[in-house]
Amino acid sequence: MLKSLNKESDEPLYLQIRNQIRDLILSGDLPLGARLPPERKLAASLGVNRTTVSNAYHELTAEGLVESQVGRGTFVCALPGTTRDQEDFPPRPLPWNEHFVALSEQVRDPLIRELVALCSQEDMISLAAGVPAPELYPIERFAQSTDRVLRQHGHALLQHCPTEGHPAFRETLTELAAGRGITTSPDNILVLAGSQQGLDLIARSLIEPGDPVVVEVPSYLGALSAFRAAGARLLGVPMDEEGLRTDVLERMMARYRPQLIYTLPTFQNPSGGVMSRERRQALLYLAQRYQVPILEDDPYGELYYGAPPPPPLKSLDRQGYVLYLSTFSKILFPGIRLGWLVAPRPVVDRLASVKQYADLHSNTLAQWALTDFIQQGWLGEHIAVLRQEYPRRRQAMLDALHCHIPQGLRWNEPTGGFYLWCHLKNGLQSKDLLAEAALQRVAFVVGEAFHADGGGQNALRLNFTYQNEQGIKEGIRRLGEALTALLKRRRERRAPRREAARPIV
Amino acid sequence: MLKSLNKESDEPLYLQIRNQIRDLILSGDLPLGARLPPERKLAASLGVNRTTVSNAYHELTAEGLVESQVGRGTFVCALPGTTRDQEDFPPRPLPWNEHFVALSEQVRDPLIRELVALCSQEDMISLAAGVPAPELYPIERFAQSTDRVLRQHGHALLQHCPTEGHPAFRETLTELAAGRGITTSPDNILVLAGSQQGLDLIARSLIEPGDPVVVEVPSYLGALSAFRAAGARLLGVPMDEEGLRTDVLERMMARYRPQLIYTLPTFQNPSGGVMSRERRQALLYLAQRYQVPILEDDPYGELYYGAPPPPPLKSLDRQGYVLYLSTFSKILFPGIRLGWLVAPRPVVDRLASVKQYADLHSNTLAQWALTDFIQQGWLGEHIAVLRQEYPRRRQAMLDALHCHIPQGLRWNEPTGGFYLWCHLKNGLQSKDLLAEAALQRVAFVVGEAFHADGGGQNALRLNFTYQNEQGIKEGIRRLGEALTALLKRRRERRAPRREAARPIV
């Protein structure tokens, strides 16, 4: 049936066999349904190993040209792949789930997306999402800035801009950093599509699968996702009233040589904690001693409701160990998707290389409009408004908790930021409370989401900035009802209804 | 010096030794400058292998507690890591370049970023960047849309939106797709921060290191970067006047089982080519037969200057093999950073999972404003303007080429899109021409950038949409001067001045 093979050729023998048989099928000499010779027989007649013929048949099978039927042999099963013959080829849908790369289950957890979707539910009081008060958004002023830059600079600003960011915006961010005690230059600033992109770019640039990364316990769930997606092995370090326990960290660093330390030192998410000045210095010292970079995430530092917090780690960093990440999502509005990083030049350059193929650069209109908005002095005025309003809401939440939740829950009293961090007593679990809360139309985030180590089952995070005082009071009243119902259920030894919980977190 | 070791302990012997010595250093019993016992001697006294002691000393060295001096021994070199002792620890800058993960040299090539930076040079005529005509930007109308949505929906639109995109925008994109012959639903659409983000999310979701990915030769350089960054092995398939050579592709698919086929079937970047309807059907047939997904990138399909091109591959796809990617960067303006993908639900879900930790969601103001702009009918009107103006510019470039470049270069005459694809004759190299062109203050993109296989040294891409007719004429005149100078240089056997080339691409 086949011509003799060329054993001198660069083309492997099995491919020569495959090609000859394919040609016979394509030419019609081997018609649909024809049986190929048994492998052993063909191998003998060609003077090759049976494996060689077997490989050729496998190739043909993979191409869909032949199929083997157990106990019967191998048969021509499809006509040639030219457009004329499409009718004969039965089309099959692509099984997409077999084509995706592996992704850790923890990363696939749609928690954040579901939290975001939650915001659109009208009848639910959300104490879950970490977003600012929408009714305080300085929309009129932002619209003025947007309109002004569009009409004055439209042709330039709707163009591409450098991957690192619009130059005037980087200048303005330098001044913003100076106001937080950080002396830097525009060349050390990278503009980001929200600080979440900073977490992702840093993870992609510093972390390889298996690399240990230190995180606080608890910590921001979006950061945990970004690190897990890069394959990080998360090492949780506990916190006390002064912040991250540097004594525990030191033992961990000596043993595990982490690739990165991630910390939210100021009004930590979710705990609300503030790292003391001494602890900041100790952390920086350890980083230098073990040559480990620190990623300082600071979304909330400007939102203090009493004495200002200690200066950022970055302001203490003389040797380029600290990457300082911040955002406008908490002090302005989240939809604008603008964050920024202060970092040594090699880091800015490297992250820009990755950002180049990730999204080329961030939205230019938002960068120009925000530059104008900040230069008008309106950001500073807006933050002053927030510093007046948010402590009232915090107090409203504390008062409501005292009033409606007489037992079963303890909470902290944070001096800034967005969150109360609460713990259920007596072995109650926050996911069970959430199931009851969903029935009462109030939502929060369960503590597990913030725990790299799988703890936090009795914890929950309550946001006090998104709802106004009335919404907070009603939300906590409903939470009290939910807790009462949970306690009643427990006394009755009935399992809570859990099926309602999924959609709301 | 040391206590005897516990050989029953779970703690390895070398760590027991390290810990004991560390305690002695930390307590001050081993002062700064003290010499540790020679490894062999300590091993003998403890009854362990010398390697065990050596490992312990290495740990202490890595911690910065001791250092070994060749021929002298190992000495205590730093005091304990408490804040009290910071003065004694000499701070060192972090060597960042040792901390980054590996990144292919090809990906680090800052070509696109430098192209973008080029746009800001005033005295350079850029025929390089692939951007639309800025003076045609519908700024007044876009400003109206932006202002309207901000004032009408500010509180809602500056919030977070779902990762998949603003619902009304996804609805509108469904209609846009229908206008291109693609029947789909909002659930099958993913909003992106530019189509570059689509390339990155798809690469991260479908490609593992070493996976073969088919690309056209030449192809879009931003896609090559995204695939290379994911570790893809790029397989280049040549094109002819009907587009991608499906006969070559078939052999390649049988042999390499690619993970993905990437194609720009309509007004291809950079070649300007259009895949014939028959070739589109053959490609889709091969994808189904070998069960390989196709990524169809279609930034230019609406920009035809004669008869409309064949329908998108996606419009022929009944089995969910095609991911259809498009953008507003070419038909509106690039600074808005909005692209979109039409894909089967499992792909939208999976990519949204990745986008969630990449940037959470895309800029909401841009999504709302563009929804309004499209619903007003202004996008359609703008595209009609572009279809009138761009063929004039294309003709101006063709005329100028005929006039100013009598020899040494051949070019195509594309029927749509943004680019002329040119080839130097007689062994001339486009990077040498670029060096001369930089001196004449005109820029283009060298062909190598678009070649997955390292070819294209004699090719160059000229954009005819960014400059007006006058700019095009002057730019081509300068290019003619550059080519004349290059030919003269070659006759004189002098190397061209190359140092000027770097900044302009």
C-alpha cells in the first residue's frame, strides 16, 4: 500500500507513514470506511518497529482522519479537510473548560465580584462593600474638571499617553505624596488602573510559584487573590494593638526568606488597626536586614478622625525597600479606577514593562480630569468633608451596636478608615449570621475572606462609610434581628437556612 | 560552646545549631567580631557531619549575623535585629534587579512604550504610531455625553460596576456586534481596558509556558508580547493575498496541536491584508476539526474604503470556537482605553475571574459616556466621516510615494485600515533606513517588530491616518531623503549613523 520509506530523511519515519496515508485518504484512494492494515503487519512490510506505525496511526486519529474500533481495527472516518467537504464533518462545540490553564480554587472564588454586584440591589442595606459615601461625591466639581480638560486639551488627552502615566498627573501625585511625608519625584511614580492593578503587576513581577509572601492576618482579600494567582505561598503574621508582630515576623524571615512583605499599616483593612511608629521602624529594619521588599498599601491614611496616624513606612525608607501603593477609590470614588505607586526606578521600569502588555496605559481622560481637580485644591477640600462626616457615621454605628446588639458580639473602635472589625462570641460563625442577615436584608463580609490561613470564622467586617446614619441605624437593627434569630435557632438546635447566603457576598 | 543536640527532635540538626548560635549572638555572649569555631572542629565536638555545621553557618551568613572571611574563618558581624540596635546595622539599598522574576528579553523590549512616547515629539513626523486622526476626534459630542451622564447619573456611575462591564454598555455592544453580523447577547460580552487587556487576559487564561500559539507572519506586536509573556511558543504562519495560509496551518496543527490561533483577518496589522471568505471558512473548519480556539482581533473591520470586507469569523462560528476582540482605539480615540470581547460564557466567566484581580473592572465614566455617545448615533456618524477622510490620506501617501520614492521600495495598496506595508529592495534593511529617517525627523515602525520568527528586516509599516495630507506628503518627502541618503551611504560603503535610531521607535 505504501511507498518505501526514506530512512536518510530528516522527517521522522512515523511522519512519513502518516503523510503517505493522509495523502491516500485525501486523494480518495482510501475511502471513508476503509480499514487500515493492522499495525504489526504494516510495520513488518515497511521494515520498521510497530511503535513507529502506532505513532503514525495516533497522529491520524488525532487529526480525525481515522478512528480505531476496539477489536476491529482502524478505519478511515472522515473526508479531507477542504472547505468542499465541510458538510461531512460533524461540528462539535469546543469544550472550553478543558482549555483553561490551572487556577487555584481560592482565586476563582467570586467573592469580590459578588460583593460588587451586591451594590446594585435596592432593598439590601450593604455594610459589606468598602466604598465611600456616594452622596458626598463632588460630582459638580469633577464634571467641571472633566469638561474643562476635554474642551481645552481634547486632542492631546484622548491620545495615547506614556505607560507610566500622564506627566502632569505624575507631577501632581508627587505633591500629594509630599503631603503624606514622602519625598519623591515624578520618575518614581507609576499610574495604575486602581491599586488592584498595582497588586497584580507587583505579583507578576516579584512572585514565582511557591515563593513565600508575608501577609498580615487578617488582610485585604484582593491582595490575597493577586498573590495566590501568582502562585505565592502566603505566610500569615498576626497583629496586636501595635500592628504586625515584628517578633513573629523575624523568626519567619529567618526561616522562610519571604519574597515580599505586604502590609496595610494605617487603618488596616479589615481590622482598622494602626501600626505604631516603633513597629514601623522595626519592620523597615527587618526588611533591610533580610533584604526583603515591603509593599505598603495605603488607601485610608488620609482618613483619620482624631490625631493623624504615624507617617507612612515609605517616608522612613532611605534605601528603597518600600513600594508605596495608594488609590483614589476611598478618598474620591472607585469608578475612576486610578491608583498610583511610589517606587524605586527599577521597579517603575519593570512594572511599566508588564503594564505595557497588560493594558498599555490607564484611561487618559480620568488622569487629566483628576490632575485639574487636585490642582484646583478640591481633593483637599473633599477629604476635609470626609473627615467630618465619617466619624459621625462611625459613632452612629457604635451607638446602634450598643443599642441593638446587647450580647454575642464584640467590636473595635477604629480611629480612622472605613471598617469596624467584629467577633462573634460563644462559637458562633459569621457565615451562619450572614445567612440570617440575608433574610433581614442586610449584608457584611465574613471574616474568612480576609484570612490567608483559613481562620476568621467568627469574624465579620462592617463598613460605616457607604450608608448614611439612617441606613447604618437600620442596618444594625436588622443585624441585631439576625443575631437574635441565630441565637434562637441555636437554642432550637436547628441548622440555619444557608441557601440564601451565596448571592449576597 | 553549644549544648548537645536533640537527635530525636523534628527540628533538623543544622537548625538547632543555627538557633543556638543565633541565641548566643543575640544575647551578646558571642560579641561582634567573635570568631566561630572551625566547621570541622564544631562538627566533631557535636558528633555531626561537617555538612550539618556548614549548613548552619550558611543560614547565619544569609541572616547577616556572621560572615566568612577567606582563609581567616567565620566572624560575628552584626548585632541583633531589635530596634535598639539599628545604629549598628549598616543599611544597604535593595538590589531590585535580583528580585524580579524572569522575563523574556523580547517582552522587555520597550518598543511600544517608545512608540507612544514618540507621539509627544513636536518636530517629528510620525508615520509610526497606529492611531486615528486627532483633529477628527468628536470632542464636542463626547464632552456632551460625558457631561450628561455625570450630571444625570453621577452617584451611580462613579461607583464600582460589575467586572464584566456596565450592563447598559454590554447591551449597546451587543447591538454594535449585530451591525457587524455577529448575533450575541450581553452575557457573552466582556468589557476590557482596551483590547490589549483582552490579549493579556486570554494569554493568562489559555497559555502555559511552552504552549504553541499560531500567529500570522507578520502580526500585531502587542499580541506577540502578551503571548510571549505567558511563555507561548509562537508558530508563525505565512499569508498570501487571501490571508493566512490554511494549507500550511493544517500541517502545523496536525504536528503541534496549538493551544490558540491568533488572527487579524480584516485589514491586518501591519500588512493591511484581508482574509477571503473561503479562507475564513477553511480556518474555522480546521479549528473545529482540531478543537483549537481562534482569537479574532478586529480593530479595523469598520474602516473599509471600498466594498465592505467579508463578515467576521465570529459571525460564521456556530460552535463557540471564536473569541472576537475589538476596540474603540481605532474608530474613536485610544485614550479612552475601552475594548470588548464576544465569547462563549465559560470564557467570559473565566476571564472575568482574572480581570477581578487584575483591575477589578474598567473605568465606569468612560463606559457610561460611550454608551450615551453610541446611543445618540454619533459613533456611526463618526465612522462615516473616517471612511471619507482616510482613503484621501491613503491616496496622498500613495501619490507621495510615487513622487518621492522612485526606487528601492515597494508597497501595497490596502482597501481599508491604517497601514501601508512596504519592503525595501536590494538587501536594504529597514533599521538602517530608520536611522537615516530619524535624522530627517520622520518615523515609522521596522518590520522586525511584527515578526514572531525574526524575519522582516527589509519591511516597514507606514501609518496613513494620524498625519493630515500635508503631513503625509512632507513625511514621505523626508522618507525619500532618508532613502536617498541610505543608498548614497551604501555606495560609499559607510555604516549609517545608528546611535540616533533608538529613541524614535
